[in-house]
Amino acid sequence: MHAKVTAHPRFTRARIDDRLYGAFIEHLGRAVYGGIYEPDHPSANAHGFRTDVLDLVREIGAPVVRYPGGNFVSAYNWEDGIGPVEDRPTRLDLAWHTRESNEVGIHEFADWCDAANIDMMLAVNLGSRGIDAARNFVEYVNHPSGSYWSDARIANGRAEPWDVKLWCLGNEMDGPWQIGHKTAEEYGHLANETAKALRAFDPSLELVACGSSNAEMPTYPEWEATVLDRCYEAVDYISLHMYFTNYADDLRDYLALSQKMDRYIGSIAGVIDYIQAKKRSRHQVAICFDEWNVWYHSTEQDKQVLQGSDWPFAPPLLEDVYNFEDALLIGCVLNTLIRRADRVKIACIAQLVNVIAPIMTETGGVAWRQTIFYPYAFAARHGRGTVLDMDVDVACYDTAGEANVPMLDITGVHDTDAGTVALFMINRSPDDALSLDIDLQGFGTARLIEHQVLQHSDLKAANTASRPNEVAPVEGESLACEQARLSGRLDPLSYHCVRIQVGATTAA
């Protein structure tokens, strides 16, 4: 089977916002307690954060992290997480049926972000609370001094404001499961009024309105149209969420799910354009895809906690153990986000540690990389620059849900500052190798500088505490660059990260 690709520096889609490779940490399960924070762990630093986890987070290079939720935020009092730790209340978290100690709040999380070299993306509670709590939270976080809440922050040990620019106006407010669920009309009005209050404090804030929880919601996509009709000029982004499952254990269908995500993005981009035209607006709202990942492995085991009668503290929840086929899909999903960088400016893998996460830990023990860690880290580290609009000629297949799924899923990113082209490629075929020929027209000279391959003979192979490197990338030997052409072989069901040093580009 052959794949012919043509790339040229003049043919591009968009400049990537680095925040496309963001992450998410919620007060859920062992994401915080036993994940990023474990004061009794041998690797814990003076603030109680696991340095082994910090090392893995820094290895990924995620630029931004969304916090503190998620469903958790819709009944969260941010004030519970400030002041002396011994005075903070223990609350019942209605979203995940657990106890929250509030030992980690905004100060502690900000310290962790500093150590991880990550910016904060904070969410306000528009479920059980509203405008007043939101504006007070922003004042506490961002105002220098001389007001009630900024002076409270200073008294609590932080003299300088954190100056967080990116704020989420609630979470999944279309979902009936959400504490404080609202209709689209109700939420659109509240989002507009909250945005008005926050912009009165700082007009430069970037604000994210809630879109649909998923593309199967009965209110989708009318939800987005109604919400944006009421708050279009006041917000900068509309959020989308999507999780992927393989309950049917159908590989071909599973690896095609990224096409469903692509249609989801296209549909909401159309809704945005419609509302923009309706309002005769010059303002451009972008998409913030701030929850996405594979999530289905742990659903049965979680029922004991979620439907139980007690309220445990930081129990294992949503701890999907990812296998090799999950890593292939994650590669396809990341490629979709990259190709849609003209409309998707921010995205967050959900989540970062332990909870449907690329990083797993044992309480008191080791931390390791799950299979999905690798395509995420490769994209986050090397997928910075301009998306190439490449011509791809390859065979396709159909599934029950998707048509014309290309056997080769490929994206290319040109970093003009570094003089490199990064290619992320997945051979979806379970049977056939791909004979690859990429013509790098107009890039001048080309030299292969890195080729990493992720593959395994067992689709269900996973990394564990005892076998942390069962699925891990190896240096590839099947590709070569000669006279501005990359050619070679991609084995069946394999993921590839390729970096090429390119010379002076030409306009012809």
C-alpha cells in the first residue's frame, strides 16, 4: 500500500497556539491527592508535591492546565482553599461522591504550576454560585493590592498577583447531571453577565463559555447557537468536550473516531460563523476543546464509589489503564486538533495524573508513563509552529459510523524559527505496511534528525508499575531523507514522530 504526500511552506492552515497542548487537573479521585500532591512520598518537595510526577509533567511540556474542574467546580467554594490549612473545611463533593479536605487550594496549585512551568487556566462556579463569587475569585487572584480580596491574598502569603488571563465560565452547564444545570437561555444570559463583571475588572481577560458536553447531547448544536447568541461579544471561546470508547472492541471503527471529532469541530465552527454573521460582528470566537481523551476502561469499577453510601477521600476513580491501541487513537486525535488549529486555539487532555491520564502513580510508590503519554508529549514538544496543508494520496476505508477514513493519518508542523518540520503519522492499517513518499517542495535541503516509532505486537499491551516500558518509543530505521524527499516504510498499526531539518525555503 502506498502513501504519497506533498508539502510546501506556502500552503499552510494556521499558526498553532501553543495552548493547543494543554492539560486538565480536577479535584477528582487521585488526581490531586496521591497524584501531584503527596507530602509523605519519598520524592515530595517542601510543598508536598511529588517531584517524580513533576519531572514527567515537565517532560511533556504542557503550556497550560485547567483547574479545579470539571464537574467539581459546579459546587465548589474557592474560599475553602485559602488561609491556614488547618482551618480549612472538609466538604462533601457532590459531583464525585467523595470528601474534599481543601488541603490544596489556589495557593498550593499555583505553586505546583510554577514548579511545573505551566500557566493556570481557572474555572469559576456558575452552578451553585454566580457573578459575585466569580468576580471575587478574579480579584483575589489578579488584583495587586488595596482591595478586600487582594489584601486577603497578601495576608495569606502571596504578595504578587498571579495575573491569570484565561478563565472558564462554569463547566458543562448543558448537562442535567451538573449541579446548577441551566437551559441554554439561562446559561447564555449568566455567562454574558459574568463576563461583563470580569471585564469591568480587566478587559484583557480571555473568557471561555460552556459549549456542549458532547456531540450526542439532545440540545447539541442548538445549545451553542443559543448561548453564543446571548454572549457572543463578551466571550473569546466556546468549549467542546469529547471522550472516546471502544466497548465493541472494533479496531477499525475505534481508530476512525477522530473523524467524528473533526466533524464536531466543523459543526461548531459553522455555528460560530452563523452567529457572527447574524450579529454583523467583527469579533471572532474560537474553540477551546478543554476536555478530550479515551475514557471507558474504568467505568464499571468506579460504580462502587459513585453509587456507594460512604464519602471516601481521594479514592481511585477514572483510572483507565491505557493500552497500545489507545495510544494510536490519541495520535489521531492530536493530529485532528493540529489540523483544526485555525479554529481550535486551546485544548486540554483530560486529565494529567491518575484520572484518565498519561501519568500514573502508586501511592507511596513509583510514577510511570502510560502508553498515551508518548504521542501527547511528542506533539506538545515538537508540534509548535505553522500547520502545513498537505496533499495526501492514500487508500481509505469505511466503517459503520465513518466514511473515507485514510489509512495514513498525518500532520506536519513547520517551525520557521528552528528551521524544522515535524511530522506525526499513524498507519491505521492492521495488515499492510505503507510505502511512504513525502515530497518536501520548496523547503530547500532536508535532513532527517529524529524518527521515533511507537508500536507493539499486542494491541492490548499496557504500561504498569512493574512493566513501565512495555510500550515505549524506539528509534526508527525505516525512513530516509534524500533530495528533499522523505521515503520509506511505516509498519502496520504504528505511530511515528519525525523531525526534519530544512534549509532555506523558496516561494516558487
